[in-house]
Amino acid sequence: MRPIDLSESFSDLLKTRPVNKTARLMLHAIPDEAGTRFGILIPKRLAKRAVDRNTLKRLAREACRAHLVNYQGQVLVRLTKPVGQIGHSQRADWWTELHQLLDCLSQHAP
């Protein structure tokens, strides 16, 4: 599994319908036989603090590693609602939400 580079665009994934949604996150995916690639889109306007953006990216990367073992294709996890400060007590809630978001891909894996 490799990340989508900055030179590669998210535009193809963003043009697709979301595969799954939660309260604050959205998942776009395109099945592909070329391998697994993932991207994380956390806009600065929705998560103002760099600490919060980095925390969300770290949690999303780890959740993708756990869920995308057998999935072949491109995956984009996108933040859709503004977030405030993310404390240690809220990380478990984000972890649960990420797993709910990615569970649909585990069901469609070959």
C-alpha cells in the first residue's frame, strides 16, 4: 500500500460518489488491479490547528493499514465537517469513526 503522491491528483477520486459517510468523514474509492493507494484530505479550513490535522492523518493512516490489507484500488479519506481541538479523550471516538468508515471496503475485498 502506498500513498497518493502530491503530483498525482485526487480529482478522479473526488469525482466519484462517496462509498461511505460518517458524521465527520467521507470515503471515496475506485477499485483497481494496480495495487492499493490511499490519500487523506484534511483541509486547513476545517481543522485549523496543525496538531489536530496531524493527529487525524496519523489515525487515518493506521486505520487504512489495518483495513486495506486485501483491498486493491485507490482510497481517499476526507474530512467534511469542521473540528475543534482534538484531545486524548476524543481519539478513541475518531478511531471508532474511521473503522466504521472503512468497514465497507473490507466487505468488498476479494
